[in-house]
Amino acid sequence: MTGAPVEADWAAAVAAVRDLPADARVQLICHVNPDGDALGSMLGFGLGLRQLGVRRLRATFPGPSEVPEPFRALPGLDLLVPEEEAYPAPELVVCFDAASESRLGALVDRLDTAGCALVLDHHASNTRFGGINLVDPHAAATSVVAEELLTRLGVSLDAAIAECLYVALTTDTGSFRFEATTPAVHELAARLLATGIRPGDISRRVFDTRPFGAVRLFGEALGRARLEPEAAGGRGLVWTYATLDDLARHGQRPYVLEALIDSVRCTAEADVSCVVKQVRPGEWAVSMRSKGAVDVSRVAVALGGGGHRFAAGFTGHGSVDEVVAGIRAELDKALIGA
Ligand code: AMP
Ligand code: MN
Ligand code: MN
């Protein structure tokens, strides 16, 4: 693992923004199928650039341009454009929460067409694909890196920026429950809350609101969860799945399944949990979580994906059983100390 950014990295990033010509085009890009950290760090940073006077500024992500319902009240959504409307050759491109180029989909060409490519991320598996890389594997969220850069640029946190960064921070720390929740994370949260944002309203919108159809769909998916105590060298695996047909029957959009892993991973008898979500026939988005005995990022990377030690994912192919068989096989190789 490479360490946190050094002074020279920060200085290069600050210069890349400060030295932009007045009419420069800046394109912000976050990872495909964006979560709270991807959207929150990107929009919060975008609002900060706007405060600095950057006028030609667009934000986007690859794939369908629909923003998941929990994030539709985020400030700065007016910066978002469909990927087709992203600047073809911006002076600066900034990438958020993407561990590798593959997470940028068709927008990956901007790394070549842009005058400068700046990467903000916190995945240990980050491939350092930018010209300037601010990658801190110890940061709880990409928004932690974004806030430090905003501060170094002289941006003052207002409530709109703070709300974006707070959504990002709470999403990636599981509302301050995960191991990455350091004193510095709480200090950042304190600075964000001091702007007057309302954590109760934000959390209810982002975490605690879902359509009744999604509640029923979760019931179905949880009802068929499987526990395999002998998997992962006896640490245990719990898993379930959801198909496009399940979504259609309950009238639900795919984003509602993002929270399903949180109901599965609480299983006491399993260190590793997994949700296999159909994206299209024969293709599955796989979410994995670990309580610590197994490094699931190793499993995910081995299967073509990425992530963190305790939370990782990949794209699976074939049937559900084939995808889970692949996970079982990799789990046995990934045990810590093995
Ligand atoms: P998720 O299960 O979708 O919440 O993702 C958990 C972690 O795994 C996040 O840090 C993602 O960035 C990472 N991740 C999920 N899916 C993929 C993928 N297909 N390729 C690379 N990383 C992924
Ligand atoms: Mn993310
Ligand atoms: Mn993140």
C-alpha cells in the first residue's frame, strides 16, 4: 500500500486549480453507480470551485444519469450533466472515489484529453491513474481528501458544501460506526455541523427512507439468505441475491438494493457477507463485507473488482450459483496470514 499524499502532491493539486486560466473548463467525474461519497465529494468540491470563481464547471458520472433517490436533495445537483455533455477536452479533470480507470466507464478518455488529471480517492487498491494523485488509504472517505484540498485552496465551508461532504462522510463510515472513524473524522464532522446543516433530516433522507415496495423486496431477499458456516476456512459466509425480476415485481429501482448488504452483514455466524445483485441477464453487481478476519478487497480484486479490506465489490458473470462459487474459492485463498 502506498501512503497518504505528501506535501508535493498537495502543492501540485493546489497549483493545478489556482493556475487555471479564467475561462478554463473543469470537468468533475465520480465513479459509475455513484454512492454518497462519490456524489457528495464531487458536488461539495464543485461548489467549492464555484466559490473560487470557476464558471465553466460540469460534474458527471458514467452510465445512466439518474441520481439515486436518497441523493436527490444534495446541494450542487445543478452542476450535474449527462455523460454525453461532459467537456470533451477540459483544462482540468478531477476524479472522485474511483480506485481505477475502469470505474470511469466511457469517460476514461478524459484522462488523455484533459490538460491535467487530478485523482481524489481513498482506496488502498487505487492505481494512481491521474497526473496528480491525492490518494489517502487511511481516509475514511474521499470527502476527507476533498475537504483538505478545499481548505488548502482557501474555500470556506458553507452549509451547501458541508451537506455534500457530510453525506459522503456518513455514507462511507456507516454513520461513524466503522473502524476508519478516527478523531479526525469527528473533528471534520464537527466543522461540517457548525455550518448549521441538520444531521437528523439528512440521515433520514439518505439512510432511513425507502418505498414500501423495497421493504417487501428486502423481506423476500432476506428470507432466502444462505448461511455457510464452513466457508472462508470456518469463518462463515452469509449471502443472498436479488434479480431484475424481483425489482420489477416490487416496482423498485436498483439503487434500493444498495442497503440490503447492511441487513445481511449483521449475521453473527458469518465473518463474510455478500449480496449478488442482477444488473442484466448474466451480469451481477456483487457487494462484500467482512468483520475483519477476511480481507474482502483481495477477493474482489482477484475477481476483477476492488474496494477496501472490510467492504469491496466486483462484477460477476454467469448464474448466481456460479458467482457465489467463485467467491467461495477466492475466500479460501484470502484468509489473513494465509
Ligand atoms: P458496495 O458494495 O457497492 O458498497 O462497494 C463497496 C466497495 O467496493 C466500494 O469501496 C467500492 O468502491 C468497491 N467496489 C464495488 N464494486 C466494485 C467494482 N465493480 N469494481 C471495483 N470496486 C468496486
Ligand atoms: Mn464509492
Ligand atoms: Mn468512498
